[in-house]
Amino acid sequence: MLADCPLLTILIFLPLAGSLLLLPLWGREAAARSVAFLVAAGELALTGWLYGSWRGLSRVPAKLPGYLLLEDAPWIPSFGIRYTLGLDGISLLMVMLRCCWSWNPVSWGCSCPSIWRCSTSSGRSC
């Protein structure tokens, strides 16, 4: 079920994992574009899945009232520090906005090769 999946954590750390995957591809633009496109498409798919299932999430008994999703785990138990993420209605819109914000440059760079060439050429502006 969606309520048991750490979807918020995946959405937060997927761009970081994608950027770490790009490090070995330094200098290989075609491979880097493909990896960036796949990471952004995966994030867009997860965000779309989250948006498509928010009505079902509102029927799931919440661990904390007012939240659609809640992830809570002990992080450093000896100090009482916990890892907690929550998603309510407004933050769902913010997650969607952040996903669209990260999708836009990737889709333009992959679909318009002339833009990609202009941004990587040295000393020339388009």
C-alpha cells in the first residue's frame, strides 16, 4: 500500500541519487542526458502516482490528524532524534511544483538539441 511505502523519502533523495549517477558520466553528454531524463521521468511518475492517489490516502486512518502521509523513524535514539516527514494538502501542491520545476530544464535539454549545444559550447551565446 502507498501508506507503507517511504515515498516522501524517495522523492527527496532521488535527485541526489541521480546527481551521483551523473558523476562518472562527466564529459559524455549523451549518456548524461539519458540519465538525467530517466531520473526526472521517475520523479515525475512518482509524483503523478502520489497525486493520483491522494483521495485514497485521505481515507486511510492517519497516524497524525491532518496529514495524508507521515514517515517517522528513530534516527539517533540515544538523543531522542527522529526522522519525520509529513504530507498534507498544501505540501502535496509544493511537491508537484518542485517536480515540475526539475522536469522543465531536463525536458527542454533532451527535446531541443540546439539548446543543449548552445549551453555546452564555449564562448558562444545563443
